[in-house]
Amino acid sequence: MFIVTRKEGEIQFSDTDFHYLQGVLNSLDSSLSDINEKIKNSDVCDVSGLCDHGEYLIGLGFCAMQRYFFSTLQDIEIEAHVARDLGSKSVLDKPVAKLIHAAANYWKHEPEWHIWLAELKPRSQKTIDEILHGREFADYPLSELLADLCGEKELLLSNCLPYLIEWRKAVWLYTTENV
């Protein structure tokens, strides 16, 4: 939940959940930075385990962002699927909120897909297709998606925060105009 004020005609948000999320992502980024440095200085045999660790942390970060989406929407009259279409778009013109939501769901459910399912259900396949973000395959799909979202910036979860700020504003504008 957030509080909206106007200062000199500009919309400002007071958002405790965003502050909490920022702290979580900065903490995860500290570990990701360490892993990225180790990858640069490692031989080929050690890289796979480091990438697995990085993928795990990135998945946690996407889940924290998904939690932020739900926290933001809890007192707002908008369907979640409508809200996920708002805000910034990726370089492939996909809503970033939808990509983050799919990434969080992928991270949470991917282990069960390999254990119990001989064939993915359509909804699960759609999640995978969304996070692959135009790729046919990726060994580390969450890392690849984060790299797409970061662009030329360092591979850090906190680089997604501007997308979330823009998404929150878009949700607020949509609800004030349509509800």
C-alpha cells in the first residue's frame, strides 16, 4: 500500500513496501556482486555452481518483486492481470510487470515441473515462454531475463526498481482515471 501526495504539481509516493523491497534487493545484490566477481576469476569447473547460486538469488529477488506487486494491489480496485500489463515494456515490447510475475512463478514452481509432470500444462509452458523472452532455450533463464531488464547496467536486481516505480505510478493513474 502507498500514499500519494502532490508537491508542486508532481505526484509523490510514500511507500513502505517499496522501501522494504529495496532493502531486500540490495542485500541480494551484494551476494550477486560477489558471485559475479567469482565467476570472472574462476575456471570453467567452478562456474556452473556459481551460476546456479546466482540463479537462485535472482529467483528470490523476482519473488520479492512479485510480493511487492500483490502488496501494492491489495487495496486497489484493479484486476491483477490488468495491472501486470501496465508500466514499462521490455525491449521486446512485453510488460515488465508480467515478465517479473512469470519469473517469480517459474522460480517457485520449476522444481515440481521436473518431478511430477511428464508434459507441462499450457499455463506452465506459457510461464516458461514468457521468461525466455524470445529465446528458444536458456540454461539460466532468470539470469538471462534479468540481463535483458538491466540492459547495459550491471546484473543487479535493484536495476529493476525503476520499472517498479513506473509500474506503481501507472497503476495509480489507471485506477484514478478508470475506477
